[in-house]
Amino acid sequence: MSEKKNDLVKHEEVEYQYDAGLAKVNADKFADPGIEPHRVRMTDKSVKHEKTAARQVAALFFISIAGSIFAIWAYFGFRVYGFDLNSIRNNALFLGLGIALGMLGIGIGAVHWAKTLMPDAEVSEARHQTRGTEETRAAALEVIKLADEESGFSRRKLIRRSLYGALALFPIPGLVIFRDLGPNPSDKLKHTMWSAGAKLMRDPSGTPIKASDVQVGSVFHVIPEGLAELGESDATYGKMLEEKAKAAVLLVRVDPADLKESDARKDWSYQGIVAYSKICTHVGCPVALYEQHTHHLLCPCHQSTFDLTDECKVIFGPASRPLPQLPITVDAEGYLVARSDFNEPVGPSFWDRKA
Amino acid sequence: MAMKKLKNARRSPWAAVAAIAAGLIITGSGYAAATASTPAEAGSAYTADQVDAGHKLFLSNCASCHGKNAEGTANAPSLIGVGAASVLFQVETGRMPGQASGPQLQVKPVQFKQADIDSLAAWVSSLAPGPAAPSAEYLATKGNASRGGEIFRINCAMCHNAVGAGGALTGGKYAPPLTHTSAAHIYEAMITGPQNMPVFSNSNLSLKDKTDVITYLQEVQTNPSIGGYDLGNLGPVVEGLFAWIFMLGGLVLITMWLGAKSN
């Protein structure tokens, strides 16, 4: 301890000139440049230039007049025929151009007028003090004291305390309505419509797919059995969209020799046919840009790229997890069916998702 | 009333733009109609002479990469079983013969006469059964454009853009725009899955589905751009760039003018 102290003392004794760096302020660094020398404008020097500028300003105002008249004419001249979008476009376009000319003419004209013809002497205005004078401050204090006396704020305890209570409570309803952000969606984010034995159906027709229908190199956009039916009635259409947003699947057949499958997933594919969630694990865009030869799956939103042959591991981009795989097999008639739901939540991360 | 409207329209600054656009649409659709009819004839059975001629053309033009018997080499895939549709698509769009290796084969001027392309297709399709050229009835664009639009948005739009304007893929690859692609080539691309495009066989998208998609793509090209200049229909990137460069740039220029002293 004492050694350290000595050490410190020694350092203090050493005369060392630290470089102040950016903390150093040179007194003369930002010398007040003053007002730059006045430059006399051509419009001040020559009558000819002055007249030209005046004519230009007037011309700009006339352009404004013409624009406004054109706008009125365009409103009636370009008739809108019902929902004919072309006629609506023309009407809006020319009406807008006319109004724009009407306003720009005035604006540009006024600025041009000020810049060329109005006095251009440079003036510097000093800023006034922000602190009030002593008299003003004393007067303000006087007003506060008077208000306190007249209202009896300090004297009337009951009123004062009940007011404090009211002030403390009035923001609470604003907090209570945050309850509407809930309730928690329970396990909705963790499960999809897929279940054991659910047939894989074509999107949007909702027809089942036989394993023999899927050639090497082909891609099917798949929805679970029963989803297309939900979309047929208005009452369940919203439910259909909600379920489709989680259950959309991409079905691809590759040469089984190309697939790198871990032991746990050996029976999740069928003769090279694999099914993966179409919902990106980054922010949930549909990943469906499949390249037949590289077996890359590309998300169009942020370019996350997944290797379909390697259990859809991320090989590029911001996604942090592989796309979840849907375990599939075939039923007795040869139709592709799911073995179960996804074994992990699909789509982007959320608050209580593990890993 | 109609005369007055016509007069007004003729005088409007958009008249020249409208005239050019109309000309483009008429020549474009005329061209599409003309090219669409060609492969229909090729769809019929090929003659033995065509197969022989195709074999000779193949040996002198394609065998260096695809192998003498179209078995494929390290540089190019096997063509056994790819069918006539694949040959017609690749050669008629100028993608084949390939010019240089790269992320993706480029469209370029067609290198063969139509008769020679048909011969090549005849020989390749004689190797093994594969997708044939489409018959004319599926290319007549008499399908249901609205249904085709739905199918297109689910199966194709993620790469090719919702109105077929094309888009970027990984590593320099891209989904080409479909704005000037003939009906036959759209069909052939779906059934064969050229380069990195997946295959959309008839067991996935039925022939009716394909006709509807083709109808949608041709219909959407004739749609006027109500909102004004569409900037290539490429969406927020182009529109954002336009707003940042021209709108913000304009504001910066106006601000500079406001602050500048008059001379």
C-alpha cells in the first residue's frame, strides 16, 4: 500500500506535459471573422439589370396566375369517368401540376424579389440575455407569493392533499389500458395446423400430392389438409390467413445422395422429398426462392440463404436459425402426409422461445 | 364530347408518350403472337432426316461440352431425357450454345436457323423420352388471367416479381424478366426448369394452370401503368432510389438557391 503511494508520488513529481488533444481550446482558434465585405449586386449597379429582375419577378407571379387558372381548367377539362383510373390519373396530375405552378410561382418570385431588389445590407443583431432583470425576477416571486396567499394553497391542507391524490391517480387508467396488449398468446406461436397424418396439399387449390408427383428439381408450395376449406367461407377466412402464416411449407425433391441428414432426422424425408417451413427465422418473410442446382433457398427480404441439402442451415444473411423441417412420410395410397407438427416453433424469435 | 376529349388528349404532353407506348404494345404483342405459332409445328413428330441432321449439328456445335452422346461432361449436364422443350427453350432464346461460363447463361442473339433448332430438338428427344414442345392450344392465352395471377404469385412471383419484371438471386444469378418472353418459352421453362429454376411439371401445375399463368403474364404486359412511369416495376428499391436522388436532390438544390446571394 505504502509502496503504491510512493509510486503515485513519484509520478506526480515527474513533470510531464500531457497532450490535451481535443480537450484543448485555442483561444484564437475561432476568431470572430466579423461580417464579410459587402458585395454590390448587379441590380444595384445597373438600371438595366434592375429592370430585368423586376420583370422576372413579375413573370414568375404571372406564371403563378397561369398555373392557378390552369388548375381550375384542368379540374373541369380532365373529366373523371366513374372509376376509370386513367381519367382520375389525368385529372389529379394536371390539377396538381397547376396548383404546384400556382404556389411555386409565388414562392420563387418572392424569394427572387427579396434576393435581387430588396435591400441586401448585412446586419448583425446581438442576442439579448436569457436571464431576466432583477426587477422582473422579484416581481415574478411576488406574483407566486400572492397566488399562494390568495388561494390558500399552503394553508388549506385538505385541499392540497386531495389534489396531490388526484394528480397521483389520474395517469393510472392510461397504464391500465395496456392490459389490452395481452393476454399472452399461450402456445399459439409454438404450434401450427400440422398434425400426424395431415396430408400435404397444393397451395392454393388444396389438392393432395402423391410422392410420385414430385420430380427431382421440382418445388411445391404446400398448405396443410383442411386449410383451403377454411378460406372458402368469409367467417373463417381470417382464421385461414392466421394458420397459413404459420403452416406454409415448401416441398422439394432432391437426389437423396445430395441430402446430408442427421441420424435423428433420417425418417423425416421420403426418398429425397423434404419439407421445410416457408417462414424465415429472421423476421418471417416467405422464403421461397429455390435454386435447383445450388439447392440454396433465398429469402427475398434480407437475403438470408439456407442450404436445403444440409437441413436448411443458414449459409448467409441475418437469420440465426435453420428453417424448421416438417417430418413427412407417405400414407397407404401414396399421398404425402406429415408425421407430426414441426418440432420447434416456426418463424422469427419471440420473447419466450427457447434458443 | 368524345371529339373534345380526343382533342384534349391529343394536345396533352402525354400524347407522344402514349403514341410510343401504343406502338410498342402493338409490335410487342404482334411479335409474341408470331413467335408463339412456330413451336406448334415443331411439336409434331420429327422425321428421321431431322434426327440425322440434328445429330450432325450436335456433334459439331454441342458435343465439346455435352459429350459425343449427350452424356454430359464436367462442364455441362447430360441431355438424355431433357426432351425437345428444353432444346427449343435454350437455343431459341440464344442461351445455348453458351458463350462463357459464369453464374448464369445469358440471353443473346439466336445462333441457329429455326430448321436447325428443330433438328437438334429432334435428335435430343430421340435419345430418351422427355418433355415435348407445347401444342398450340395451351399457348393461345385464352386462359383465366385472374386465376393465373394467383398461381403466379404463389409459385413464381418470389423470384420473377409479381408482374414478371424479374429479380436477383444468389451469387450473381437472377430470375430474368418475363415481359418479352413468348408463350412457348414460358411453357418450356416451366416444364423443364432451365438452369436454377425449379421444375413445374404437369403434376404440379396442370396444363390449365400453365395456360392461365401464360395468360396472366401476357395480360399484365398490356396493363397501363396508372400511377405514371413504373420505373421498371422493380418496386421499392428503384422507387426509393428515385425519391432519394431526385426528390431529396431537388430539395437540396432549392435550399442552396435560397441561401445563395444574388449576383
